Amino acid sequence: MSDLSGRTTIVVGASRGLGYGVATAFAEAGAPVVAVSRTAADFPEPANGSGTIHPEIADAGAATSVASLLDRHEPEVITLVAGATPHMRPLQQQTWETFSVNWESDVRMTFHWLREILLKPLRPGSRVVVVSSGAAIGGSPLSGGYAGAKATQRFITSYAQDEARRAGLDITFTTILPRFAPETGVGEPAVRAYAASAGKSVDEFLEPQRPLLTPRIAGDALVDLVRTDPADLKPAYMLTGGGLQQLP
């Protein structure tokens, strides 16, 4: 995977936030990128002109959409970055509908994609990266069921790796757990909510976490991850402004 040219890469959730940074970075690394999202987005031409970005408007959480995308594009790399923005309120101010939004969106999407990847299956040597959240480890008391949903994404990615090994499939599954990314649609309201809860300004709250994670940093980190020999990979990594970090 050191050379990504000709290796079709599907990025799910590519229209904004970390997904946008991931799609752009893979194209700049030479990959033909299929940028899947519910809404249209404008992407820049890759800086070196080597890769391409082909937008696909689709409901990435629907099983029929997943199967169709896999059959039409035959990807060798898949990164799942999409997810719902949680309702930032304390537990008692949540409803079941707001509390469970990430279960119905993020977990459902991950289940459908990993299931279809194993059933197809992808060709030998393929790589699958599921972007969860650092909340899967530390919790997230102001975002309803978000932390539990993100932990479940990590669990089922591990289950998929076990099933791939059991079936003799040469497919590598990795979970990425990003910290706060205040430039994104999920990170910005979360940062404001937790800063207010701590009685701090946003700048004061973010200061201990610098350097901050950005879509560009996330994209470069995932390109490096996919280029790494699978034998050297861990099942999951934390992602911060300093790049990928092994979990303790």
C-alpha cells in the first residue's frame, strides 16, 4: 500500500470535517477517491495532480447503498468517517431520540459496511479504517449515547477483524479514535459545551490539548496508516494534533 495510485479508496462522510480532509489527502497521495456523502461538496484538484475525487451522493447507512458502492467501485481502501452530530445536553435534558441518534446513525452505518465487506469480500490486501472517537475511552457525559456508540464501533471493527482471520481473508481492519477537532461540525459544538460546563472560555479549554486536531492532520495520518505494513499495525489508535498515538 506504499503506492496508492490505482488503489480505489472510498471515503464515507467526505463532504465535511475530518472526512473532507481524509478524501483530499488520499487524492493528493495518488489514490482515485470515491467521496461518499449525503450532500454535495466541492473538492480541490489534488495538489500534485496525481489522484482524483469522484463524488457519490448516497445514504451510506443503507445496506443496499453499501452493496452497490462496493460492487461498482471495487475499492481496496475504505475509511468510514461519517456520523451524526450528537445533541449536546446533560442526561436529564435528553430524550431517547436525541440520546440514541449516534446508535441509529454511526453504529448502523458501521455494521452495514463491515458486514458487506466481509460478505463480498474485498480483495486480498484491502484496508478498512473506522473512525470512532476518543469519547469511546473517556466518556462524553454531555452527548447522550455518543460515547457508547463510538465504543461499539470499535468493538465491531475488532469483531470484523476476527471474522476476516477466521475466513482466511487478507483484510486489515483498524479503529481510529480522534480527540476534539474544533474545526469540525461535531467538534465545534462539543468544545463549546464542555468549555461552558467547565466555566472556561473555548481558548482556555483547548489550551492543554494543543496542537489541535484538524481535518488536514487527520487526512495525512490516515494515509500514513494505510501505507504501513499490516504486520506493524495495532488494532486501534488515538488521533491527536500530534498524529496517531498507540493506546496504552
